[in-house]
Amino acid sequence: MLYCGQVQCFKCTDFRFHPSKVVHFAKEPQPVYRPKDRSTQPLFPELYPFGGKLDKRKRWLRIAELVPWQNLEDEYRKAFSDIGRPAKDAQLVIELLLLKHMMGLSDRELVAEVLENPYIQAFCGFRSMATEEVLDASTLAKIRGKLRVSSFRYMEWRTYEILIERRIIRARGMLIDATVFPEAIKYPTNVGLLNDVREWLVKSIRKLGNALGVKRVRTYKRKARQEYLKFAKKKTKKAMLQYVRCNLRQMWELVEKAGRRRKMVFRAARERLRVAEEIFRQQWEMYRRKTHRLANRIVSLHRPYARPIKTGKAAKDTEFGAKGALVHVDGFLFLDYLKHEAFNEAELTVAHLAAYQERFGKLPPYVVADQKYGTRDNREKLGGLEIRTSFKPLGRKSKETQKKDPWFKKKQKERNRIEGAFGNEKEHYGLDRVRYVGTEGAEMCVRAGLSIGPIDEWKDKNN
């Protein structure tokens, strides 16, 4: 263990205490990134890599040819400092992030899969067979946090740029729609959310109390657990509100006591405590008013940014996650807007046109979308740009309008393609449950899934 000698630390997720004082672990030095020399040719090409016995027609080696490593490595390097221990290779980390979405594996399963498959090792940039663990699963999560959302945006943009340059994606028209990418949280109920808050408070009270030398804090843990288990029969949350209010008061008293002793409570713990207090306030307000609706209602203690979004669908009337506005072009999806709040996607039609023109250098010949996009404002703007649309005509139906144009019928059927693309991304590339944590985590996960989806589909079409 490394100690800094300061008696001032308290962490909400990983508590480690000295018998007489709170322990502060010294921070590890920041890693430095040193790129490999990829321009130097091997002395014996027939023995390199993997003894020259790998088939270049296999999918992993074919996909590796589409990834712009030099550009992505320059972007990857920006996340690290100029001094310190060497960081992991860019090709290894980026390929592991792509493989995570292509294969739907967890970080631990992914690291194990790399050791068992020589083609995946070649895909990750290895020049010989690796028999030992290439990196720890926690390292991949830390690097993912360092890259930020800007790196994922750049990776997605460079991937699509290559596909457009090779004319794999052709600008033949545009389909637009919006969907919700659900967060990896359980379905929230009022009492269930309060019980999550109570359990976190009880755990934090015990650990902080032990650090301050407080012998015992009566949290009514067992009794509250029994009340929660009886919830399915009683259908009441008054008792749970009382337990949470008591635990909040106890926690704040310990935090104030730690401040008087000059022992710092970590900012993450304070922020989560404020979230717990806000959840209690909202639940108490709904209980007092006897309602189930409240503005900006928090539905998760660990992901307070997630909001309930009404979808109006029969299977899932409400989803909890980020809502994205996407464009479908020639079988490929582009993310133009993402937010953890409900918004009117029809107002983004002009923004979709601007993004399309930036990608392909021209406006689309036609736009296909739901009827909700066919507002008067959108009709006027698209008509002024001479862009054909598949919106139904406004006003009364005359005999002429009742006779549908064959082109109109065809485009109405094509509108289902974007729904199928949504389902494919969610089913095969991990976008049905966003597991990246943080306000930027949803966008990072979605862009990683969208960037590998086209490459994987292109691979299947050209096998």
C-alpha cells in the first residue's frame, strides 16, 4: 500500500481505512503514449506475422484494412501526457472497443477471448501469438474514461469517411427518425428507488462511522428490509420514506463531524448524497400530493441524469435513457443529435440536412420520414430546396390525391428500413442497454456501436 500521510480521505465506492486514521492512497503517475513504428518492414515477411499462416480473407483481417489506424492513433495520443509510464497501444485499445460491440462481450470476457483467437490478436496488432493476459479488464474501463466523447466522435467520423470515399456508402436519399437508447437500469418504482437510496446510505454510514470511531449508529437496516419485502402486499411507501429521512439525517451528521475533525469526504460521495436527498424530496412531494408525476424526476440513484421518455409504443410506452435523432443513408445510420431529455425531433429536420450536406457535399434528392415531420415549416423549407418528400398532402382528400403516386408508395415502404436498422443496432451491437456510465457515456456507447455496425455489415455482404 502507498500512503500519502494525509488524514483526509473518504471514498464512496471503495473504502479502505487504517485502524487509527483514514488512509489516502497516493495517485499513480499518469501514463505516456509512445506510438509503434508501423512503417518499418519485417526482415523476413514470410515469417511475419504468426509465421505467415493466417488467411487474409478472414473477417477480422479484412475489417482491419478499413480502420484508419494512423489518424485514430493521433487522436488517441491526445488523451495522455508527455511524461510517465508507457500506455497501451492505440490499435489494441481501439480494436478491443470495437470488438466489445461486435461480439457483445463484457470487458473480462473480451480479454479472455483475445487470448484464445489468433485472428483477433492479429486484428489487435499483435505480431506473434500472445499467451499471457494482454491487459487487465479494469484498464480498458480507465482508458475508455480518458478518451472522452470527442474521441468516439472522431472514430465514427473517420470510419464513415473511408466508407464514403470507397463508395461503399452512396448518397441516394435520406430517411430520418428518432429512437431511445435505454440505460442499463432496472425498471424504477417509487419504493424500489427509495430502498436503493436507503441501502447506499446504510453502507456509507457504517463505513464513515468506523472511520470516525463512532461505535454504533442505529440505521434500522433489518427492519427497513422487512418493510421493503412486504411492499408487494401493502402497496405503501410511507414507512420507507421515514427510514430514508432518518438515514439522511444520520449521514449528514457524520459528514459534519468529519468536517470538524478535518477529515475530507470525497466529492463523489457528497454528490451522491445530494442526489439521494433530492430523490427523497421528490418522492415525499409525490406522496404528499398523491401523484406519480413530477418534473425532472430522478429514476436511478447511480444514473441521476436518466429520464423517463414517452415513446407511445405498445410494447414499451416509457423508456429510460438518451433519445437520439438519426439519419439512414444507403443502409447506414448517422447520429446527429443525442440528449437525455425528451425533444421534438421534427424541429431537427434542417439540422439533418446540414449534416447530410457536410458528409456528402450535396443535399439529398429526397427525404422520407414519419408524418410528424411533415409540419408546414418543414414542407416549406424542403420545397424551397427542391427536395422531394413522402409526406401526405395536407387538407381534404380529393380524387386526385387519393390516387397515390407509385414513387410515394415505394418510399412509404422504405421508411421501415430505418426501424429495422434501429433494431439491428440494439440487438447485435449492445445499444439496447447502454452500460457506459456518465452523461457522455451514452453517446460514447452509441457512437462506438454505430461505427462498428457498418463495417460488420459490409463484411457480411462481401464474404
